[in-house]
Amino acid sequence: MSQSSQNRVFMNRFVVKKKISSGAFGVVFLVFDKQTNQDAALKLEKEDNEEMRSLEREVEILKQLNDAEGTPKLIWCGNESEFNIMVIQLLGRDLSYFFRQQKKFSLKCTIQIAFECVNILKNIHNKNVVHRDLKPENILMSKDNDGIYIVDFGISKIYCIQGEHMPFKSDKTFMGTPRYASVAAHLGHEISRKDDLESLFYVILYFLRGSLPWQNLPVSENERTKAVGEIKQNIDLNELCINQPHELVEILQYLKSLNFLDQPNYQYILQLLNQIAENNQFLLDGIYDWTEGLMKSTKKFSSLESKKSFEFNKIKELSPGNLMKSSSKLSQQIIWTVNDQQQHPQVAPSSQRHLLLPPDPNKKPGQRTDLRHLSNSSSNSNVGTFSSMKIKYLPSQIEIEKPTFFPNWNKTDRQQESQYQDMMDENNLDTPLSQKYNIAIQNQAFDFYNKRFNKFQEIAN
């Protein structure tokens, strides 16, 4: 991107951050929308581009779609200087990017894509629009990788106006991408709804197979479109779908049986896709090959964070400060020891039943008791916050009148304790420790805990 484009502001609203892509007829920028304080995608096309005027067409189609589910939202359109401008919702990567990374998609992932895209095409067709250029580059993930969008309506068409379907024509220039175009497109026929779906399932087979039989033909570019069309016309669908679920053959057979004016039975196609999922025992749960690894990493990280949080809470509950407070509030009657593993409920002797914990009304089955909120409403106990406790020593048994654990702390000890307590408080607020403390401080806190707890064990023993 040229230096002059960087930080350029369009319409005193859209600040250019970087170039996303460029082509023969325009450029796409990542911009910051000062009005909404969000990023967006800005498409730029020169006004003198009379050959295509694809941006004007796309704006018209997006207005017709009116934010149909699975299509990008139109934020702003207009012109400035010599450019036509369109600003739309910012989305994520296209499926060709993920395919380059993985070379082939799993059956589950691909059927999930097909299911989502059939529903989106149904939404688009219900708005009287045919896309006419389905390909992996025009199927995008959302910014958060949790949904699919169909984009790029530069050669799309409104097929029905005021209830009247456009007429059939057989002398049209080829429209679309040869690898995924329908047979009708190769024959020069006007494209209708069935052709969008046929293109989609060529994309689906490409994802499953890794390639299509009409790729890399030894012909010139001028002959390629015709040669690809002839193979599509003559290939046996069972051969095309070899080693794939037979329901895909049924779907393609059904689409090839439709006439130009026919409305596809989307529900029938979705039922066949559901049948594939059922036969192969997987769920259409919105998880894709590239998000599954991310989710596993996130789950692993979450598990580590939970373990870390558990250990920090454990350390805090056993810290000298908390143990001293607990002893003071119990008037030096007992010393508690905390069991690391869950214990079965035990009946205390009658002389000690006044020390039993009150029922926790907020506790769920299998959840450890949090005594902090109970301490304000009950004088029975103010000790610790761990899952289960039992009396281990009475003061008379260990001959301690008043548990003064560590009376002679030096300056370093006090500093470490302060850092340790701050870390514990931060952890209880569910704030990641890495945001406030570095590794060195964490190690100092653990050193403090280890030294003090070892002394406590010496006294107790």
C-alpha cells in the first residue's frame, strides 16, 4: 500500500489502516469507522470503470438482500473524488485460505459448510437474487470464526421483479468461475437458483476430494472453459463422487433434474446432508477443522488456567495471614487442617458440633463450599475456603496457648508476603495474573509460601 493511502480518511469517517486485497477493477481496505468505533472493509472502484461497474451492482444487490442472514451488512456507499466507495461489515478469512493450509477438509467439516451454505443460498434466493459465482474465495468465515458468509455480489442478479421471473436465455456470455460453474453456465444459459446450488456442490466435492477431475487440463486458456464444461456434462456422477457419501450423488442428480424456473427444494437437500451426518455419527455443531484445533488449544489453556487458579486459592487459604485470622476468630479453640481431596460427610462429636459449618445455600452438587460469604451470616465458622475440613489437633494436645506462627519476619519476608497477598487477591477477582505480575514475582510468592508453610508443619508436628 502506498504511503499516500495509509491513514487516508474517506468521507471524514473511514480511516484507512491497511490494504486487504486488490484486483483489476478495485482495491479493498481495512478501515476504522469513527462513527461506530469498529473496523470495516472498504471497497474502492474507479468511476471510469464502465466495463464492469461491479461495485454499483453489488451495492444494489446488498440493498436488495437487506442484511439477509449469512450476507455482509452494507454500512455505507457513495463516491468521493474519482472513486465509487462501498463499506461493508468486516469478516474473516475465506475458505480457500483454510483449504491451502489443510489441503483437504474432513467429511464433518465439509458437510457443515454445505449445510450452512444451502441455508444462506435459500435466504439469498428468497430475496430474489442469484449469486452466479460460488467459489471458496467467496465463502468467508465471520471475524470470530463462528459462522459462514457468502460474499462478493459483483456479478449477481435480481432474477425476480414484482413476482415475475426473468426469462430463459440461451445466448449468454459465460459467467462465473470455470472450475465451479454449473453446466448451464458453460452452455451459455441464463443462470437460475439451481445453478447456484450446483456450483456449491462442486465446491463441496473439491473440499472432500482435494481436487476436481477437470483441473489442470492440457489445453489453452481460451479452450479451458469449453473443455471443463464438456467433462461436467459427460462425467458419471458416481465417478465424480467416488468414495463419498451416496447422498451427494442424489443431491446432484436432483439439481440436474430441475428446470430453469423451478424453485429448489432446500429442505430435501438439507435432509440428505443431515442423513450423511447421522450415517457417519457426527453432529453439525458449527465446529470446523480449523476451529477444532483452536478450541482444543483454548480448552487446554482454560484447563491450565483453572488448575493455576485452584492452586493459588489453595495457597491463599493456607497462608499465614489467613491461618492466624482463623485462629483468632475461633478464640484459639482449634487448629484446622485442610484435606486436599473430597471427604465424605462425617458426624462430629456432640462437644464439637458447634463447630460444624452451616449449609451453603449457594452450593451446587459437586461444587466445593465457599465459606467467605457464610462468614458474615454465621459465627460458627470463619476458617478457610476449601472443600472439606476436619479437626486434627486441639490446642491442649500440641501445647500451644496462642498460635504465633512467624513472629520474626524480616523486610524481605514482608515484601514477599505483600506480593503474595496481592497475587491472591488478583486471582480471586478472576483477572489473569500475567496482566499484572511477571514470572519473577510469582516465583517470589511461591518461595514465601513454601518457607512459611514448612515452618507451620514443623510447629504442628
